[in-house]
Amino acid sequence: LLFFQIVHILNMTSAKIMSFLLHPEESLHSLQNRIEFETGISTGNQELLLETGICLDPRKPASQCVIDGVRGWDSYMVYLFDKSKTVYDGPFASRSLSDCVNYIVQDSKIQLPIPQLRKVWAEAVHYVIGLKEDYSRLFQGQRAAMLSLLRYNANLIKMKNNMVSASQQLKAKLEFFHQSIRLDLERYSDQMAYGISSEKMLKAWKEMEEKASQCAQAEDIGYLDEQIMALHTEIVELQKSPYARRQGEVMESLEQRAIDLYKQLKTRPPDHAYSDSTDMVKIIVQTVQSQDRVLKELFGHLSKLLGCKQKIIDLLPEIEVALNNIKEADNSVMQMQGKRQREIWHLLKIACTQSSSRSPVSSSLEGTASTPAAAWLPQGCSGNAPPHPLSSLAAPQEGENFADVIQENVNYLELFSSILQEVRQEQNSMMVS
């Protein structure tokens, strides 16, 4: 046995309610096609919100619109918005009068028998209550739009925080990188007189420094931050606005006056008594005027909400692009840092290899020492050309104490090790700070 459900949708662009009978397995896309046929709003531009501000999930069936245990057929609605519009042209025409109510509105002083007047006034009271309920439903739609805006804003804040955090990390890494490479270049220049040199490596390091300066452009997110802060201010103002709260107090008061007036009429004896409808018509007119005013305010506020929401939708891709640029710059800086540190350790290996290859004890390494060093030594330092000052130590002369040669090698190694230790300590201190 199939159970069908009914979904009630309030079209916020026309203030009209549509009701659809749902098949148990009907998809949301199928329902949206039916809505498009009724309203002319394309499925791509439809935004269907629950009263909590949650957008309907296209992966779930259309029955997600209907909540079990609701208080009445129209006490819970789905609110339809047109995503192609941010300005809503309300207020809309009030609900139409019934013939008998229209009769007394056209001539409020006409005398009618009490029994007949009771029937007319009962419809008049129903009309006044209906005007108030129309406003209440539209206000709930505005409320759903506000809650949806706040959900988008929460997502915006989350993305902004991620962007700011990534930007600050990039800034810290760039500062660390610049200080590190400046120190490396300074110490490299200091040791060139007695150590190892490579024009190719020096050029690569300077290119790294320039590239790191270009990466700094990615951390500049000030223009986005300003737009986000302006949006936050606008949203807070919208939340504080009196139009964000229900404005139906006047209509509720008029509704009660109409009910009281009808109760008074019921107590009057019906025998051959006549009366006019002046008081009831005044209430009807005042209620219509009050609804016009509050709906104008409601749709003006709603348009501001939707405009804010569109600004967030437009900003999100820009933040995503900025975040990707920061991540790419971050990866580039870390790759350059790693490459430079590998080169420093390669220099150390060359220094150690060259120092060992000149020792008589390590004479068997002479054939291989020039191979790892060749990539970094300048042209002219390989083959038969004389080696760089520290890249190879002089062979011991006759009568020279072998222990002195060993000690000199150890001294050079200790010097290089101390330089590396200083670099590490400075890098660690910078990372901690």
C-alpha cells in the first residue's frame, strides 16, 4: 500500500503557496521540475529552504520536505527562493475579499439583519486572521533566509580563518627562509678564501632568494580581509535591525479587536434587529494597511539579506584561489629550503672527502674524491688544474710530521662543523621565536 504525502511550498517571489502530492520514491529533482512548471523558476535557480535555513539535499528524496508530527497542514513549510534574484519586489496584493465581505466594505453603513450580519462578520474575522497569518508565513520565510545567510557566513569565517592561518604560516616561513639564506650566503662568502666555492650553487641560492620574495605576494590577503570584515559588519547590522524581528503586533491587536467585535454581535438578540458594519470595516481597512506596511519592510530587509548572501557566494571562490596560492608558495619555500640544506651537506661531504683524499693513509680515495666534488667545483678545478684552497690540502713534505697533517685536517673539519652548528642554532632560535 503506497502512502502519499503533501508538501506545501511558499514561493517567496510571489507570496503564494503551492501544494504537491508526493510519490513515496519521488526524487527532489522531479519535484523541482514540477515547481519549475508552476512558477517558471528554473531548477538551477531554485533554492528550497527548511524553516531552519537548511537547504534541501538533492541526494535525498522529495519526502525530506515533510516533517512527521507537524502541527497542521500549513504550520510547517518549505520556502522557495529564486537564486537569480537578490531584490524582491514586495509587498504583494493582499488576499482577495469574499463577495459578502466585499459587500460591506463597499458600503459599511448598510443595515443588515443580525443573523445575516453574524455570517458576514464571521467571514470578516476570518479574513483579518488570514492577513496576519500570511504575514507570519512570509516572516518565517525571511527568518529561514537569515538562518541560511548565517550558515554561509559561518562557512566564510571558517575559510577566512584557514586563509589567515595559512598566510601567517607562509609569512613566518618566508622570514625564516630569508634569514637563513642571508646567513648562509654570509658564511659562504667568509669561507670562500679557505674553503669550497661554486658559482653555480651561489647563483642558484640568489635565485632562490628572489623567488622567495615573489612568494611573499601570496601572503597579501588584505583586500579579501577588508571585504570579509565589511560583510561581517553588514550582517551584524541586519541581525540588529528591527525588521529582523516580527512586526505583526498591530495586526495581532486588530485581529483581537475583530474577534471581540464579533463576540459582542453574537450577544445581541436577533429579533427584528439591524446594524451596520462601520466598526468591522474600519478594522479590515486598518489590517490591510498594516499588512502593506510590514510586508514592504519585510521584503526590503529580505532583499538586503539575499544581497549579503550573494556577496558571500561571490567571495568564496576568491578565498579558495588565495588559499591555493598560499599553499603553492608555502610548498615552493619548503622545497627551496630543503634543496639548500642538501647542498650545504653536500659541501660538507666534499670538504671531508677532499681532506681525507690528501692524507697518505687515505691515498686509496684519491681516485674517487674528485668525482662527487666535480659537480660543485668551478670549471678549471678538475683534471690537471690545481684544486681550490680547501677542496684539497697540500701533500705532506719530506720530514713533515704526519700527526701535524692529521691535526690540520681535524681543525678544518671542526671549523666547518662549528659553522653548521651555528647555523642550526640560529635556525632553531628563529623557529622558536
